[in-house]
Amino acid sequence: MDRDHWIFITGANGFVAQHLIQRYLEEGKTQIVAIGRSISREKVVQHSRVHYQVADLTHSKEMDTVLRQRPWKRIYHLAGENRADIDCSNVWKDNVYASLLLLDSLRKRKLDSLESVFMIGTAMEYQAQKELAITESSIVEPTSLYGWSKHLVMSSAQWFARKHHLPIICVRPFNLIGPGAKEGIIPWIAQQLKEQYPFEELPITIHLRSLGGIRDYVDVRDAVQALFMLSEKASKCVGDCYQICSQKGVAVLELVSAWEEVIQHPIKVITQNTASSTTGQDCFIGSYEKIRRSTGWKPTYTLRETLSDIWKEMIL
């Protein structure tokens, strides 16, 4: 057992965590400990090499107890509030406070076995761009509480990396999509389509808040592969920040058209804002050139492939 590689993942029930666990189960010597405030056994991967624990990351003693258990090789801090529309004190507690407790516990433990610690930010830390793709050196100026909370996590993580020589790698994923996602416009559209399936009345009607915004969507399976490849290059990548994105912008109507191709039926969109316009809309498109240069990673799933997999999951 001593030759096993111990991986520590927070946010055990989460969308990204479950896909990351699946990826690591492909590695024969990996033992995974995944923690969460509660564990939904019917929703998580069940395997003899996956060990689930209940723990509250906002309690320092619980954090210290978990970190003492194993000679951790890699840590992925995926827990936190990931809904960009949330505006409450829990965002600070679950994102900022919990992350600071983890970083401080790692500082005190000084784990010799530790190769990499992943801290997760967001594209919402940046300013929207009209033309140019967002890079790691683009202006950071969040416009939401969620964006600020993630920016504080990233800034703190980089300080801990410099000050205490922790092997931290910061990543900023753009809009993660794929099977199992519960939040965002794509799961919202999928749920509305499922409620009308099999389609007896055409066109199929869906309701959206607006038609504004251009977003960069990346499949969660590509994203966890990016995390894995960064882990493999940890000695080269620690102390730095990388974006995970597709480098393609998709407008809402383009997204609807992609769904029409998947279900092979026309869709009619009704917006809450009758004056909704696609002109002058904000644009978040990332560049993955930095992570490609460091690891060779680039996305492999097309938008249609991802939507097809989501739809298969929904109707089976």
C-alpha cells in the first residue's frame, strides 16, 4: 500500500470531482480520498479505491485531521460555491475562508510527499472582452461577488506558493459543461427539452432569461484531462496559473442551433426580456495557448459531441 499514490479531492459530490475520480481510476496505483459536507452515495462513483469521508472544510480541526491521514501526492480543492448568480455570505465562507484554512493547514503540515495542490478560479475574474481572447495576463476585475471570491482565492494561493513554497497550481476554467452538470444554461435547456420528450408538438418551446452573452464552453472531461496533465508536469507548472477553455465563443442562438442539430427538431426561444438584444453583448473567450505550451493539452470534444452525450444521459 505504501507504493500507492494518494490523491485528495474536496467537493466529493461535485460535477468536476466525479469526473476527476473517474479519470484517476484509470491509474492502477491511485487511491482517492474524496471529502464533502455530506456524501450522496447514489450519485458518486463507487469503487474500492475511492474512499469517501464527511468533513467540513470551514472547520480547521477537521481539515488538519484529514491532512494528517495520508502521504498525499496530489490535492485538488474543488469544493466551493460555483453559482455565479449567488450573492450571499456563504460565498465568502465556502470559497475564501475554506480555501484559506486548507492553505494554512498545508503550510503547517509541510508534506514532503506533496507534488501539486490545485486551486480553482473562474473566467469571471476577468473583464469581458469585445474582440481579443482572454489570456492569463488579461485585466482581472470581477463584476460579481462570486468572481471576487474566486479572485481572492487565487491571489491568496499564489501568495502561499511564494511565501511558503507550497506546490500550488492555479487554474481558471471557463464554462464547464458535460454529463452530470446541474447548473448553467446548457443543463437548463436540456431539462426543458427532456420535459417535452418525446416531441409531439413542434417547434419545441424553451424559455431563456436573455439572448445576450458569448461564452467559451469546455467539456468537463477535457478539463479533468488538463488537470491531470498539469499534475504530470507539476515540477514545471507549480507557482503558475493556467486557463482551461476551448478558445471558441458561442452565442446563445448558436447554442440553441447546436441543440437543434442534436435533437433533430426545431426550437423556439421565448425570453423573459422582450427587448433582449445580441448586439453589444459581453464576451468571455479564453486562450489555452499557455497550457498547451506547458503540457501539450488542447480540448478534444466538440460542442455537439458534448451536447449529444448530455442528451443521451437525459433520456436513457
